[in-house]
Amino acid sequence: MVDGSTVDAGYAGAWAVAREWDAAAEVEFSTWIANLGARSKAHPEYTLDQCLADPAINTLLAPGEVHLSLLADCSKVPAVLRAYFASKTARPFLLVSAINGERYGKDNTPASTRDQRSFPDLRSLLRFIDNHVDTGFFRMAPDVEGTDTYPIAIHRDTVVPGTVFYDPNGHILLVYQVSDDGQVYLIDGHPDNSLTHSIFGPKYEYRGAALGGGFRAFRPFHQYAWAKNAELPNYDAGGEQHQSPSYDLGGGRAGSYYDWVRARLAVAGAKIDPVANFETLLDDLRSDLRDRVSAVNKAIRDGISTQPHPAALPDNIFGATGDWETYSTCARDVRLKVSFARLRDFVSAVAGSITARDDLYAFTGTVDELFAALRDKWHQAVIASQGEVRYEDTSGETYALNLDDVADRLFLLSFDPYHGPELRWGASPGPGDTPDKIDWYAKERRLRNSIERVVDRPTPLDFGPEDAPDVDLRAIPGFSAA
């Protein structure tokens, strides 16, 4: 293990340094992130700066501390929290301050670094992160030296609260919990400054070892210089996370990357309780849905739907900038659809396991008994979700949708922020949806049918399939039986 930077009290900069960033600091940081993630989950309406301003969530908050009023989308969250922790525990902080490359480029490398000594205060450092850091800072091959983070071997001692996950499609998440059965819980930031919570799974891409995809740890540093790759603990130099398309799950079984990660992170002998896991997936789905409600409401509230529709869509609807990036729900809608698909796939997998009698899950009943238990959980979630999805149409009338309604309309939901609330929620066009906007809605049908998110190529109007895929667990034979 490489030690942290030596104490440097001679020149404080943004804050005075009195302690090293060492192995003990990593444990403290991990514990703080675990608490921050778990406690902030109870406040889905909070932004990151609101979480840091709440003493019930942020255990490092000092009495009378000035509100930071920071902005933090997904790429900024890890660095912002790392810098904030360093300032509050009087430790040094180092970050890559510029890169050679682009947000969705190839062969990115670090260009320069800065530390807390070059900033007058914490606020200016955090403002620098907001203005300069993007997901391209994580988009670096495993053998590149001097990166902020590096790919790690996967086991319970490495994937801990504070670990970063990089989706090469342009998304960063921060681990805040790993359960005994290997489920990974994540903090997720967004361009509209919202902060949400999620669980790890197929809605997040990992492919592309050369692009840095997968789980990554923060790189240690000493005397304000990054540790070399050869010195890094648990450094995944051989691309362990990129065995695609098949991963060895043990016992002669093969599975997906997501199955493999969960198996590697599970406590020895732990089995997945399908009913409890189904509830977790439902909670994650409802979180995705609440996230979409907030995003659509913000677009309506900020008047985007009343503006004329642009003459063309962005070349790539997932990798745009400006108002489209801030207000569209392209990526959110794909994640929502994948969450529905994950529910269906999980139920089918457990039913198949019970039929095969392979004893992979902690369930001893029949398939019919499994369906009955899961159907009951689904109906409970439908009832609970009724108050979570509300929107006001153009005439001012309020509508409430539940999970059943959203499942029925899933591929009708418009991701386009220039559409009115009716089209955004899959209803008939409203008074504000002018003929050209209705025409755009019709032309975007295949894009709505897609459950794939890409950033490395254009997404023309024929990008998606002609027909929407079947992701509805209610259509599994026997699941919806009375």
C-alpha cells in the first residue's frame, strides 16, 4: 500500500493539512460515504449540496458552516465528495485538472494536476471541479499512468463505499453499500443537479477495457505525486472485468458480467432470496420513476416545453450538450426500460432455477408459489406508487399514474423536453403540442423503442427497432394468474 501525501503545514491554500491521506483515511472516507448514501436515500428531493448541508446526513458538517451552493452532475460527485472529505479531515487533495482527449474520445491521458494548495478556499476548488471535470477524466486505458482512478480486481475488499463505477457511455456512479448477497448500491448525480440512488445492473454499461469501463478505485498519492501502476493495490492490469461475453460463476456455470460481480461480492455461502431481491428491484424501479418525474417536472417548470421545437435532434441524443442534456430524459428513459426488463429477466431466471431444481436461490417453494409471492409484492408496489407519479397537463388538470400505468405506456413516454406533459407521459397530445411537435413525436417512435444507450455513434431516427421489445413481467405465462 502506498502511503498518502506527507503532512504539509507550510502552505495551506484552500485548507491547512495536518494529517496524511493513508490507509486509515480510505477507511474513514468509505465509512463517511456509506453513511451519506444510506441517509440521503430518505430524501430523494435533495441535491448533493442539500445533502452536505444537512447534519442528519453529513456527519462532517461543522456548526455554522457556509452553504456551498455547488453543482454536481455524475462526473463531479466523486471528486466533490473526495475534496470535501479531505478539507474536513485536514488531509491533502490531488486531482487531474486537465486531460488530453475528449468526453467521448479514445486514448485519453492526464495533462496536468492540481492540489488544494493552488486554491484560496474550498468553494473555489469545488467550482473548478464543476467547470472542468467531466466523464472523459475516467475514460482512460488501464495502463495509463497518473489517472485519478484505476481499474480494480473485484472482491469484497475492493468494491467498498467510495469506489467509482464508470459507464463508458458517459456516466459515473459512486458505491455506498454492498450487501451480503453481493448487491451493489450506488449514488447517482445528474445534469439537472439532482441526486438519486440506484442498484448495479444491466442498465449500466461496462464494456471497453481500453475506455476504462468498470469499477475503479481512487489512486493513492505521495508528496503530491500519483503512485505508479506497479505500486497500486488490487490493480486490475489484466482486464479481469472484461472477460466478455461470458464469465465463470463457479460450479460449471457461466453468466453475465453483472452476475459475476454479484457472485464475487457475495459473502461465502450467501444465496439470493428471490422475494427480497424482487422488492429491491421494485424499489430501484420506483426510484428510476421518481427520478423521471423530477426531470420532466423541471423541464415543464423551466418552460422548455413551450419553446419551439429545434429543427433537428442532436446528432447523438445521449451525448448532447446545453438544454437537451439538461432537460431531455433519453438516458433516464433507457434506464427505466432496462429496470422493467431486469424485473422480467429475474423472475424468469428464478422460475427456471426452481424448475431445474438447481438450488441457486433461497426459495423452497414451487413456481406457482414464487409467482404468488412476487405478484403480491408487485401489487403492493403498484398501490404505493400511485402518489409518486403525478403530472399536470396543459389545461391544469392533475393525473396520477401507478406502475401498471407506466408499464402500459412505457414505450410511449417522450424523452423530448420540447413536448408537453401529455406526450412526456404517453398520453394524447395536449394543446401545447403544436403540429410540428406531434410530427417529431411520431418520428421519434423508434428511438423510444430502443433500450440501448450509445454515445460513440449517431442516433438517427431509425436508430431503434420497429417494434418495442417485450419487457413486461406481467406477460410471463402464469405470473398474472388470479
